[in-house]
Amino acid sequence: MSMNLNVDDWVERLGGPDGPGRYRKYALATVAYFAVFELGLWALWVAQTDTGRANLVSVAVLGGAHAVVQVLLCRAALHRYLGSGPRPDLLLAAYTTLTAAMAALGCVLLATGHIDDKGLAPYLFWLLMLYGGPCALALSRRAGATLVAVVSVSIVAGGVAAGLSGAQLGLVTGAALFMAPFMAAAFRATGWGVRLIEELAAARQTQARLAVAEERLRFGRDLHDVLGRNLAVVALKSELAAQLARRGRPEAVEQMLEVQRIAQESQREIRSVVRAYRTADLHTELAGARSVLEAAGIDCRIEYGPAARLPGEVQAAFGWVVREATTNVLRHAQGASRCTMSLRTAGPTAALLLMENDGASDTPPGAGTGLTGLKERLTAVNGTLTTEQYPGGVFRLTAEIPWEEGE
């Protein structure tokens, strides 16, 4: 299997049968985790700092508001990054204002002697660490980097102005130089990953539609090749016969008989094309199904079993099942990442074809899936068709045809 298919399979398995949606939820859950983490940091700072009840309440209120706005901003920023929402300017302004207010409060507490260097350093470190990510996701790369740099420099300058120095100033400066850019890059990478997976899923759906369209074009080309020349001859000979008839020439009858012969020959050729389309060799159908499914990013595994020993009519019936079921996978299992086809024997009296795929919708397939037509075709060879739906979007189709070894 090619490297591209391996990447696509990895993407689908990472998110499950409904990969892109689940991965987006995972990204949003990660953002929510950072908000909970921030609340824990401010709770820890309040619990370990003795700076007066009013000051602690102010830090707690601002910290709680900062965490809530962070979640709202990250959610809106992710939707904007994926192209499904406007830029969250108001939330970004509120988040920046709260960050500046908290930094200013910490610097004032240090300058007025309510806390010491060891109280302000982790306070500013956490602010710098948490600020960069949401802003980088909400803005373009250059605008986000500029805003994070300006805010980071302002916070460090405020700490210096408030009297922060030595190792504690080094800690805050390190946060501005390393932690803020790191978190900004991490958040943008998360958004990029979600967008990449959704683009891969959209491309895979497009591939599936193109595969079906290509098969229709192939059939159309076959019909054109058969009918094009014959219809042109029929038109010419009909026109000639009409002219001869107007002149009362007996050759008009011969020309119409020739038209009749060509029309009958065209009917036979059309039946031949349709028959070949409907009763293709089982091995050809299995190979074609694998090619089409893997082109659509679906891992296809085939167990041939007794395929070579089956009589022609059984192979033809199973070949049609493979073709129709493959079309159903492409059309109706949008989240499919795997499909297995297995030919087996059911004791000494029957042959089985099992097809199983994931990514099926929770609702059973309805009209238009072709299952009714498959049942009618199998009935002609005394066969049966059953379908089963399992949790997790797994769909199984089983075709059974009576057959005894040695027939």
C-alpha cells in the first residue's frame, strides 16, 4: 500500500469511523483542559499567597474570567482557522485586556509590598505561557506573532518596573522567550492538524464520487463505441432508401432490409455490452473493487477462498454483489476506513460471500442502495442476501448461494 494510503488510514483510525468530527472534538477538549489547568494554577497561587483577602479575591475573579474567555476564544479561533467563522475580535480584545489587567495587578502587588519576587514570578510565567496559544490561533501568523511579542515584552517590562530582578526576572524572561512562542506554535499546529484531517476526508469523498463517475463514463464509452458507427450507417441508408422510394426505385427495399439487419446487429451488440457489464468475472470484480476502494482511501482485504472452483453462474451472481456492495460503501459509508471481502463455504452445500465495512451511518440503508435488486438477482440462483448493522458503524452483508463441491 502506498504511503498516502497509510497516512489516510492513520488519520481515520486516530479519529475513529467519524474521524474528522471526533478529532475536532478532541482538539476542543484539549482547549478546555488548558482552561481547567489555568483555574488550578490560580487556585494554587491564591492558596499559597498571603496578600490580603481583597487582593486574593481580585486575582481569583480575574483568573476565573481569564479561563472562561480563553475557552470561548479558542473555540471561536479554531472555527475561524478552519474557515467556518469570523475572526473573534471582541473575544481577543477581552482576553488581551484581562491578561494585561492580571499582569498589572501582580506588578502593583509587588511594587506595594503585598507579595515578593517569588510570588510574582510564577504569576507572570503562567500568564505568558497561557496567553500565546489562543492569540496565535485567532490571528494570521504574522499578526499573532506580533501581538504575542508586544504583550510579552510589556509584561516583562512591567515586572522590571515593579522591582522584579535576579533569578525571578530570568524565569519570567525565559517564559517570554520560549514558553509563549512554544504555546503559540502548539495551538497553530493543533488547528493545522484538524484542518488537514478534514481536507483529507473531503478529498477521499471526492475520490469516491470520481470513481463512480469514471465507471459510468466507461460504460457510456462502451455504448458509444457500439452504437456510434451503426447509427451513422442506419441514418445514411435510411436517407438513401427515402430518396430511392420517392423515385419509385426497387432498391429502396434492399436498403431498408440492410437498415433492419444493422439494427438487429446493434441490438445484439448492446445486449453483449450490458451482459458483460452485469456478469463480469468474479476475480475481475474483486480486483476492481479493491482498486476503487483503495483509491478512495479505504483499506480493502480479500479472501478468495473457493472462488476459482465456483461455477460460472455463481461467480456472476457474486460478481454483481461485489460491484453493487462496493458502490454502496463508496456512496453511503462516508467514514469508512476498512472493507473486507471473504468467500467461504457454508458446509458442503452452499457458498458464502461476506462483505464488512465500518463507517456506516446509524440509520439502516433505505431505498436506492440497490439491495433490493441484489436480492432479486440472487433469487434467480436460489440465493439469499442478509444485512446486519453492528455498534460502531460496522455493516455486514452476506450473500449465500447453494453449491456443492464437485458440481
